[in-house]
Amino acid sequence: MAYEPGSLTPQGFEGHMGANAVGAFLFMSLLVPFLRTETENSGQSSHIVWTGSVQIEMNSPPGGIEFVCLNSSKTVKQYVNYSASKCGNLFLAHESAA
């Protein structure tokens, strides 16, 4: 889904970041306890896959994310917002890696 620059989620996050990173993070937070239980019961490991995009390298702002724009309508361009949201997924993948 494409969000226009300046669009926000109902929770007040920039549209792309809310859908691609924050929403995925919240879903993962709900999923992890079930995956841990399943892993303990079955002895098989579970994995969470975070999706990225080549846009991270092409269009993300310096440092990957302009945090000042995450909960405001100060966003600039749709492709920059999308790239930053995919960079958010990269950060989440790095932080949640076992």
C-alpha cells in the first residue's frame, strides 16, 4: 500500500513506517511467545523473516531513518518514506536476530 507524504496511521505514525515496520514489530511481539512454546514442545526451531528492499540503499535518508518524521506530517517524498520503513525492518531484523 502506498501512503501519500504527510499521511499518518490512526496511531500517529508516518504511514509507511506504521504499516511496514511498527505493525510488523507489534505482530512479531504477539507471535514470539507462541513460537517459543512451539519450539520447546517440538524441538524444532522457528524463524521470523523480515523483508527488506533494495530501496534501503537507494533512497533512505542518511542513517536510514529520520526519527523526527516518524510521528509527524513532515515527511518529504513517498519513496523516501517507503525506504525508511524498510530500513526500519532491517534494524528490527538485526535487533531480533538470535
